[in-house]
Amino acid sequence: MNLPARHLPPTRSAAPDYEQLAARFRPIFARIAEGALERERTRTLPYAPVAWLKEAGFGAVRVPVEFGGSGASLPQLVRLLIELAAADSNLPQALRGHFAFVEDRLNAHASASQQVWFDRFVAGELVGNAWTEIGTVKLGEVITRVSQRDGQWRLNGTKYYSTGSLFADWIDVYAQRDDTGGDVIAAIRTDQPGVRQSDDWDGFGQRTTASGTSVFEDVTVEPENLIDFATRFKYQTAFYQLVLLAVVTGSGRAAVRDFSQEVQARKRVYSHGNASAASADPQVQQVVGKASAFVYAAEAASLSAAAAAQAAFEARYAGDEAAEHQANVAAELESAQAQAAVADLVLRATSDLFNALGASGTSQAKGLDRHWRNARTAASHNPLIYKERIVGAWEIEGTEPPYVWQIGGGSKQG
């Protein structure tokens, strides 16, 4: 069936020039970077930096140009997120739920007008996420419920790791319908009665992503904002990994930048070193050069995975189900391959760079350890060992990767 012209994807038009697109945001990224270390020291949530990004239209970079956005491709989005992560790696992760919801609305646009959401994104409205449940929840179970009462849909439940939701205007809540038992996304406004949010994330890295607890008590859900989870965009798992790849890669970029500056400024040398200045010592230069090469490879892998996801997005509109399926398989596999490679490369780089400095490099005032901690924390999402197994099963047996997976309590064997 031929879709109305308004539902054609933005990819039918050429993506914007990346340098022109990035030039809009680089002054903001620089401003964000100036306060990143202090926010880390004091665990201050980046409300102001998020506001700067909103005002600049950063949340709408994937929205089609004809709807007021930038029309960026997925590789361009990932490049922007890497640059933002180099400024402050907490911010792209805080926006992960937002960009995933934008991506879902872009895919939904293939069959129905999504202008109401595009208008919200262009106006600067952000979407957080609330999917994860902990405690007694069993594997595959969803305790958060949406039920009808007095002619209205009501949302009740508690979510953890609600990344970025404290900065958001909306929250994308994963829940289950009481009447049918079907899984749904309930999009609710954060300023509604019954919504309570906390900043209680206690990880050793990514401390200012606002990944806290969200509680929903009889929160009203408008019928048009109750979305069947089965309609979610098919490459969503791959997409979520792309944002994490950008976070990890940007952390590596920031580490190379900061350690290079420390080496340039270093006055002390060792008697058994190779030069009268640390910056001229060839072994120190080698340490930094190798780390830079690792980060270069990490970025290349991330962008290759982003290109595969872009192909899956474009296949959504092509009308060939078999080709779309293969594109989604490729997107998932490439994101998993990149996740395994990028994590290893950046974690080595952010650790080995300490070999370029003396013990003074471990000073808490310098905060150089945050790059490793942030990369390690982001890389701990969606465990690497399972991603590596999924890729191995594909290589050996041709087993397709899972597109959606869940976490919960297991049953111990006696």
C-alpha cells in the first residue's frame, strides 16, 4: 500500500551536513565541559546543561526537517552524542530514553501521523524512561499496571533506574494492562499528580544521570498515550546500545584530552625517564598515542553499528518484510559486536593512560578516574558476556539475536 506523502521518512531527503549541524551545538558542549568536573565532585545534577540543550533543539535532531527538526541520520546522532559525552558522559545517557522514544515515534510515522509528538520535541519537550523493576519481580513479570476506573486509565507502580526522568517533561513507562495482560508503554507527564521521582542512584560512575526511583500512584494516562508495546520499533535494543556506545566512546575521548593536558602541564620527571619534560618523553607519548588509537577504533565501531541501525530504519519504509527483518538482525548483531569491542578498547585506554603520569594523576581533585568509572558503569549495562554469546551463536549456528529481553528474579536449583 502506498502511504500518504506526509508519512515518508526523512531519509528520502539528504541528511544535513554534519559539520554544520555540530557547529550549532559545539559552543554548548564546550560550556557543558567547563562544569563537568565540578558537577562530578559535588554530585550536582546537570539541570542547567539539559536546559541549554533543550533550548538549542538538541532533542529534535532526529525529527524530520519538514516538522521543524534537523533531520539527522542515526550515524550523525551518534557522532553528536559522542561529542556530548566527551563534554559530560552523563548527559547522553540521561537523554537515552528521550531519543529512543523519538525513534519509536519516527517509526510509527510510517503508518500514522505523529505530528503532535514531533511538535512537542521541536518545542524542547523531553521524554524520560521508567522500565526497570527490582525486588520480588520475577523474570518476565511486570508489576506496574494500567487499569480503567471511572472511564479513565490509571497507572500504578514503582520503577527504578529511571534514567533522565528528573530532567524530562514526559516519562515513557513500561507497564501491563489489567484487562488484557498486554504489555504497553504509558506516556505520562512528569508534572501530573501522583508522580514522585527521586535521585537515589548509588553507582560509582555516571552519578549525575538522574537514574533514580519513580513512583506512580493513580496517574492518569490519556488513551492516545497508551501504546501497544508490540508496535515498538524493532531495532530498539540495538538503538539503546548505540547510546551506550556513544557514552563509552565519549568517555574515552575525554580521557585522552584530559590526560594529554596533564602531560603538557607536568613539570616533574623521573631520573630513569627519557626526556627533560614529560611531554617530550617518547614512552609517555606512546601511552597517549595508543589510547588515542583505541578510542579512534571505538568510534569507528560505534559509527558502523549506527549505520546498520540507519539501514533498519530505512527498511521500515521500504515495504519488503524480508529485507526489513534482515536489516534488524544486522542492526542487533552489529550493536552487540561493537559493544564488546568498544568496552574493551575504552576501558583499557582509560586505565592505561595513568601510565603517562605519576601518582599525582590519581588525585581526587583532578578527577581523572571518572573516565574509567563512567565507562565501566555504562559498559555494565546489558552484560557484555551475553552479547558476546549472542554473536557467537550467530556465527556458529546462525541463531538470530533476541530483540527484546527482560531482567528479574530467577529460581535457584536445590
